[in-house]
Amino acid sequence: MEKNISLPLIIILGIILLVVGFSVGKMLAPKPKLPKPCPACLLDSELVQNWTGIAKGKVQAITDRDVTLILDKETLTISILEGAKIQFSDDQGLKEAKFSDIAEGDNVEINFLMVTEDNLVGSLVTILF
């Protein structure tokens, strides 16, 4: 009679050990890291209409209405809109300025809109002092 009970008991215990071992293995297994989506890739989506940002740096060059900023050897060129707001920032606050007031070597902050991956359009330029 003991042989009849011990065989099913051993099979049941074996199944339980397999289930517990599998569960513990799943919990302790390293989780795969999912890649982060890049903003430029999301511009291809019809859901995302645009991205906005703020760039700060020193004016390296001005060509037509394109301003190239440099910061720690990294450069970024932003096309400034014709009707963009240009302003000075000093100890007394913000004052209105003109695009021609921007000069190479100025520290500026530009609010921009990313139209495509390589087309940034500036709508607000603040010349910092």
C-alpha cells in the first residue's frame, strides 16, 4: 500500500518543485532594457506635430538669419524667424532689441521649434549679459 501512495506523492512533489523553480528563475532573471525613443524619430509620427526647446550658448556665427551657437565644442544652428522677438536681459530686466543687435561672442538663449530633425526655428532670442 505504501508503494501506491509514495509514487504519486513523489510525482506531485516533483511537479511542485519544477513550478517553484521556474517561478523563482523568472523573478531573478535580468530584465531586458528597452531602447528609449529619440525625439527625432517621433517627428515621423502624425501624432507629434512639433518639439520645442531652449538652447543656450555663445554666438559663433551669424549667416543671414541663421545663428550658430557653441558650447563646450558642440555647435547648433538655429534659423531665427523674421518676426521673432529679440530682447536684452540685464540687471534691470528685459528690454526690446533688434536682430542686428545680436553679435558674435554674445551669450544668448534661443527658444526654438524643431520642425524636422535638422531644421530648428527660433521664435525668441534673449541676449544675456
